[in-house]
Amino acid sequence: MISIEGLSKIFALNKKKITAVDDLTLHIEEGEIYGVIGYSGAGKSTFVRLLNRLEEPSFGKVTIDNQEITGLSTKQLRLARQDIGMIFQHFNLLWSRTVADNIAFPLEIAGIPKAERAERVQQLIDLVGLSGREKAYPSQLSGGQKQRVGIARALANNPKVLLCDEATSALDPETTNSILNLLMDINQKFGLTIILITHEMHVIRKICNKVAVMEQGKIVEQGQVLDVFTHPKQQVTKKFVEQIMGASEQDDDISELISTYSDGKLLRLHFIGETTNQALISQVAKKFNVEINILQGKITQTKAGGYGTLFIQVKGEDEEIETAVRFVQEETSVEVEVIPNVD
Ligand SMILES: Nc1ncnc2c1ncn2[C@@H]1O[C@H](COP(=O)(O)OP(=O)(O)O)[C@@H](O)[C@H]1O
Ligand SMILES: [Mg+2]
């Protein structure tokens, strides 16, 4: 769907050259929600602006839906941009226009007749949940409502791709969630391909299928969100995973657990894409003659299921514990590690 090959952007700033995007190659499938995460200055905004040529590439090729964007004339590009919606961190609304007129703006540019425009605007307002606010001005709206206007405007011409540059970074956590839910809705309803730029791992966790990690203009790691969470390779990726999981357990923590809970067996459960983790614990406790004590752990929910680790103490006959462990290993996607007693 989107194919990016050898894409670079070099800025010249007072005779100094800054390579903001450095020979970047990436392929994105239709209907994906593809996250790009990186720290400030990594080149994320420049990258996303190269895709619709808000920024002209220095080198490289961008193809969207079989159309080579980098080869288009200015006039052709204007038309092609109707297929590429974009939303921004600070919304970029027109302050002197009402909600309805902001959403109508791209339709006016596309030359849609007035009656048709009004009908489309109403559909979009309903879609993003702003009914009743048609005549309000941006200054009268909350941050979340402003971004809803931004989304409606971006979708006005039925684009195939939506680019989101830090679209929730100016919003509080609750509003962020509601906007992310709206983006997921739109992705499912219309099969819209979404590229989502962020510096926040919980945004990736919640809605992305795939993620690329960007550092110094390059993609240093990419893949399915769960794979990247489970096996982060680069230091920068490990830091991002720690944002939501905390640092992983140190050997010290584990030996303390071992000495404190020395009776029974100490197990570490690794959840990788399991959707029923609470149910699993109670199911095991019911099914087998064992007593389970949950000690510590960190589990987070990704779009593809739960991910994280949980330490539990299991008390009972050795044989019964073994059967319970085997049940978990064979019947679920959870990996079980028996922590050996050091005595
Ligand atoms: N118009 C510009 N002129 C010169 N340098 C720029 C320009 N835009 C971005 N940069 C530089 O390119 C690098 C990447 O910036 P940016 O794409 O905004 O990163 P991010 O969005 O990841 O924070 C930074 O070093 C930034 O200073
Ligand atoms: Mg940016």
C-alpha cells in the first residue's frame, strides 16, 4: 500500500547540514495501523511530512496506492493529497471558521457543490461525535473536540491513508483514549491505513499492529508490536518498553522472592498475547488441588493481547503442581518458568 525507498531529507542550516531522515526504507500494508516511535529530534515529523510532500525529499521514492508521490507535478500532487489525510498535535484549525466550516474547507477546495458539501459535513460530524457543535468556533471547544474536528476534516475527501503526527500528545490521558478509540473505529469501518507518529509507547500499545522505532533519522527496529515488546533489540527500544512496563526484574528482586516465599514452587509466567490472564489463574486454582498466591508482576494489554510477567507462588503436592504447570504450558500461550529454590 505504502512503499518508501531510500527516503532522505537533508536540511541546510547556516552552512551546517542536518540529515533529518536518513536513507529510510519501509513498507506498510493496506489497513494497518503502523506506529512510528522515537524521541524528540529523531526525524519523525520530517518523515511523515515527506510522505505527502509537505516537505520535499532530498532523495528517495514514496509510492502510495500504486501512485509514485515523489514523481508528481504540483497539480497532480494537489489531487493526490485528497487521498492522504493528516492530523496534527496542535490541530491546525481555522480559528475564524465554525466547526462545520472547518470540515467543509477541504470539500470547497475539491470543488464539491454546496448541497453535497453540507450533507457530507453532517455525516462527518456524526461520525466523530460532534453533533450539536456545528456552529461552535474552535476556541469554544476542548482539546479532544478540536482533534475530532481535525479528524473529520482529514476524512472529508474519503482518503485512503491518514497521517497522524503526535495527534494525542497535547491531550490528557482520558481524552487520548477516546481519540485513539475513534481512530480504531475509523480504521475498522473504512479499512483506512493509518500511520501514527508518537513518542509515547502506550499509544503504540493501544492501537498499533506494527511499530517502527526511529533514531537519528533511521528506523533501527521494526515489526509486530508484540514481537518488539517481547524481544526489544536496540537500547532505545528497551527504553520505550520500560515506559510502560517499568524496568525488568533484577536478579536481586528474584532472589528476595525466593527467600521470602520458600515453601511451594515459585513460578514466573510470561504472558505473550494471552487474552484471558485473570481467568487463567482462577481456572488453575479451581481445576487443581493447589493454592496460588500472586506475588508481583507487570502485565499490559496490547491490541494483540496481554503482555508481561507475573510471579506466583504455588503450594500443594509436587505432582499436582507439575500437572498444573503442564496444563498451562499445553493449553495456553503463557510460558511457565519454574524458579529453582537455591538451598
Ligand atoms: N525546517 C527545518 N530546518 C532545519 N532543520 C530542521 C527542520 N525541520 C526539522 N529539522 C531538524 O531535523 C531533525 C528532526 O526533526 P523532526 O523531524 O521535527 O523530529 P521529531 O518530530 O522526531 O521530533 C531535528 O534535528 C530538527 O532540528
Ligand atoms: Mg515531531
